[in-house]
Amino acid sequence: MHNLEPNTSESEQYFFTYYLLSICSHAFAMRQRDVLTDAEWRSYAQWMRNSFQRGTINEAWKRIEEDKWFDPEFQKFVDREIIPTK
């Protein structure tokens, strides 16, 4: 995993990444409950796709997902809809 800053420890980056994934998970849960409008959801979903495609969050997801910290429906959504396929 690449450091956010030169002095950022791996554990700090791990927790920061977990925090970002928590925001994504929360947005997904709000979408499931019809709290978000279509436009709001499209923005969140695109932000998630960009994060996974352009950043190192995809690498961290594999580590974090092993521990099953997130809702299984969110995990399925990320694996099917967000992680880039080759």
C-alpha cells in the first residue's frame, strides 16, 4: 500500500482506508433505504469507482474484506459493481 504522506504508518493508512470504506458502506445503506436521490447515489457510486480504479483502496479492500467487517450486501456490491474488471 502506498503511504498517504511520507510519515504515515501502515496502520494509520489502514484505518484511514477503513474510514473511507465506512463512508461508502453508509452511502450504500442509505441507497437501500431510499434516502439518497438518484443523483446523489450516482455521485457516490462514481466516487467509489474512481477510488478503486485510481487509488490503492482496491488493495486495501482485499485485506479488509477478509475480516468481513462490512455488510455482506455491500461486499457483494463492491465486488460486482465497483471493482474494475479486466
